[in-house]
Amino acid sequence: MKVTIFGTGYVGLVTGACLAEMGNHVVCVDIDAGKVERLKKGEIPIYEPGLEPIVKRNHASGQLDFTTDPAPGIAHGQVVFIAVGTPPDEDGSADLKYVLSVARTIGEHIDRYTVVVNKSTVPVGTADRVRDAIAGELAKRGVAIEFDVVSNPEFLKEGDAVEDCLRPDRIIIGSSSERAIGVLRKLYAPFNRNHDRTVVMDERSAELTKYAANAMLATKISFMNEIANIAERVGADVELVRQGIGSDPRIGYAFIYPGAGYGGSCFPKDVQALERTARGVGYSARLLGAVESVNHDQKTKLFELIQRHFGGQIAGKTIALWGLAFKPNTDDMREASSRHLMEALWKAGAKVRAFDPEASHETHRIYGDRDDLVLCESAYQALDGADVLAIVTEWKAFRSPDFARIRDMLAEPAVFDGRNLYDPVAVEEAGLAYYGIGRGRSLRQ
Ligand code: UDX
């Protein structure tokens, strides 16, 4: 099929590459000329395992192309995806200006029946607004061209995006048009493994499904962080509690890891946006507010532990930081817990020596050159001249370090394990103080 995708961010680029991989002809449109040029040369603007070879291969074979010009893009596609950003505006609602601007552009150019697919995470009711925007342009042109708007949210995880896209758990098709549903069923047929993974529903339910999925996952995390905070105070170890409850299949082991809080481009934004949506229709979403507030506090948890360790005297200390990205296998720093920690440390007069396998460049882009931040080439280099070590992102490379070497390099050997990667006993036996999240045994009061 011929497919056009507006937006070459995570969602657009991965979707475009995977649809091309399945034999479709895909044109990706982006207003950023520099980005389009780089993509044409096979340079991928994001770190995403497995994406580069698919983009290069399909670009070389002519299945995948990039352009800044919307007109030929729209002329190309029977199916046109909208996969542009929906950043939060001042009050936390999703800002639809990019989505609606693409909708108007589509309305300016379509000349035959087109299925317009919303892939961006958008508030309930956006499909109607996109439909109105396109219809408005058609009316201005004085033409009557049929089109349908479908809500088809994505569930890609950064770091696993290609895998998630090629092998989805479910494909949500939100539409009340049989014609559009038929087109999307055909487009997604190769993605159904073993059984049909499509779930067809109306547009509003599809839009809400996306928010509900992310809010549910965020709720699991904040719930476990709350249990961790209780565990710490009652002298229990949340890691044992986690295993104890995860064994119940109704609860499950996934997404119940306590830690330094959730970040990224989705959870913080989507929980807030859903709360605003609820408020807008006269409902106060108390649970969502609590999920957000627990997460907010959790992001300063490591700072509090470090502060307590030093008796409040952090000024002049140097903290080694392992992990900057909001989670492993990405260079994404959006809403990353490391930012809250670093900013709190700097404010208190401490210095940071940080190492991340992928996110140093992005960190430098955000913070620039500053005296209180050294971005290191390796994990152990970060320990050079540091007082204590804090772990914020659970990269595999940090999972079994040489604790004796860490102890010898740190001025005041202590490990602040923001992702509960280590066995507190093993760390303490190696001669380091251990602080984790919700690990009552090691609480120093
Ligand atoms: C998420 C959803 O998983 C995905 O389905 C959706 O499409 C977009 O949002 P992503 O933002 O890539 O994906 O990250 P995810 O792997 O879900 O992790 C989000 C955050 O939660 C990370 O900061 C991670 O460290 C944290 N997390 C995750 C925990 O603190 N504990 C857990 O048990 C799981």
C-alpha cells in the first residue's frame, strides 16, 4: 500500500520504517529540513536499537522516502498518518497545534478518498477536531472529497520500539467507517501473528484506551513506590514484597519495580493530560493526581538519601552518577529522574561526574558546559575524585560492578541505588554503605 506519515519523531519514524519493512511504499514528511536530509543519508536522529538498518535498507530499496514537501506526500498516500508531537501546554493539556496544522494541510491537498490516521497521543475528541479541520479546508476549496479519520494509538516503548511495532500485542482501530476499517485491517494484516490482534472500536474509546494504558502502568509504578516508602519506614524490603505480590498472576511481575520515579515522553505527560481531560468534563480524577504526586516526590528520593547521608552538608561534595537517560537503551532525557537529582545537587553546591552509555551528548545539549558537571567516558572514570556513587538508570552495564574497585575509588564509599540493582548485603560486605529504594534493612536513621 502507499502510505504517508507526517512527523519523523519516535512514533512516525518507527511506524514508517516498519510499514516499509512489511512491503509498503512509505513517504515520511517533516518540516525540519535538516532532519530530512540526515534521514536521507541514513543518519538516525534518535538512538533506537534495530531502527537504523531498517531505515537504510528500505530507503535504499525505494520503499521509504523522506520529504519536507507535504503536497507530493499527500498525493502519494492512500493512508496518511499524523504522528506529530503533542507537547503539554501551560496547564498540562496536550497541545494540538501541530496535529491540527497537519490536518489542515491534508485538507488543502487531498484529491481522492483518503484514510487519515491519528497516531499521536491525543485527547478524547481529537478525531472529531481533525475531521472538522480537514472538512473546513475542503469547504474552502469548494470540493467534496471523501475521507475518514481513524484513531490508531501506538504502544511503542522506547528502546524496544522496532520490536513493539513489528510484533504488537494489539492493534487498536478506532473508527465507525467500515471502509476505513477495511483499509487498516489490510495494512496491518502482516503484523498479526498467530491470531488477529486488531481490536476495533469507536474513535473516542480508542483515544481513551491509549491514556488508560499509560495511566495504568504509571499507577503500578507509583503504587510500588508508595509501598517502598512504607517498607523503608517499617523495616521491610520492598524487593521481597515485590516478588511476593508479583507471583499472583492477577498482579504480575511487570511494571512493579520501585525506583527513582518514572520519566520519559509519555507517562508524565499522559497522566497529566488525562487528569485535565477528566476535569474538563467535570470529574476530579483523584487517583491520577495521587499517581503524579507520588512520582514527583520519588524523583527527589535519591537526593534526600544523599543529603541525609551527609547530614545536610552537601556543598563541595562530588557525586558520581551512573545513568542519565530516563530508562536504559535510549538517549532520551525527557523528564529523566537524573535531571531532578543533578539539579538538586547543583542547587545544594555539589558537583556531578556522570556516565551514561548513550545520553551524554543529549545531557550536554540540555545543560551545556558547566563547572559542576563532568560527562565521563566510562563508569569507573566517573568515580575518579567522587565522594559517593548514585545509580539512576538500570543499564545492563551497571548490574554487576566491581564493588571493591568502587570502594577504593570513592572518598566516602557509599552507593545510592536508585533502581535497586544490588544486593545490599553484598555491597555492605564489600565495605560500602548501601542505600536503596524501600529497603528497610539498610535504612540509616
Ligand atoms: C511508555 C509505555 O510503556 C508505552 O506503551 C507507551 O507507548 C509510551 O510510554 P516508554 O516511555 O518508552 O513507554 O517507557 P517505559 O519502558 O514504559 O518506562 C517508563 C518509565 O517508567 C521509565 O522511567 C522507567 O524507568 C519507569 N519504570 C518502568 C519504573 O520505574 N518501574 C517499572 O516497573 C517500570
